[in-house]
Amino acid sequence: MKGDQFDPKGLIFEAYRIEGIGMAECRTIFLDWALSLSEGMDARRAIGVLIERYGAKADHPMTQVLREGLEQSVHTGRRGGRSGRARQ
């Protein structure tokens, strides 16, 4: 499934459809999701939208991972190489 600006690859959507998915798998999917966000997209805003979208499934492990994502900073940009050193 093709997603939207908040879930570009439809990863979060698909995670909620997987029966018996665990926290470890949800964290892996979350990382892939975070890396797939377009440059300039505010990850905290996107997580908020996804929680609103899927919040009715509060007992799902992905909901817990998304809530943890709101508590922690999500960095989706580069952190190395020449451009990373130039900013320091």
C-alpha cells in the first residue's frame, strides 16, 4: 500500500494489520518509517497524526512505540560526512 506524507511507504498502516506483531518488530518498522520521512517533515507532528489515526488500537504494540517516539527525539537527517562536520 502506498501511503501519504505522514506514512510514505504505508509501513505504520501495515504494522497495524499484522496479527501477533511484537515490540521488537514494531521498533524496526518505526525506524524504517522514520528514515523514510521526507526531508523537512516534522517527525513529532507525523507521529501525532498517526496516533490520532490509529489511537483506537491503544493496546497495539505499534501504538506504544509511537507514543515512545513522541517522548524521544526522532532525527531523520544525516549525521556524518563533510556536511555533518561543516555545521559543527
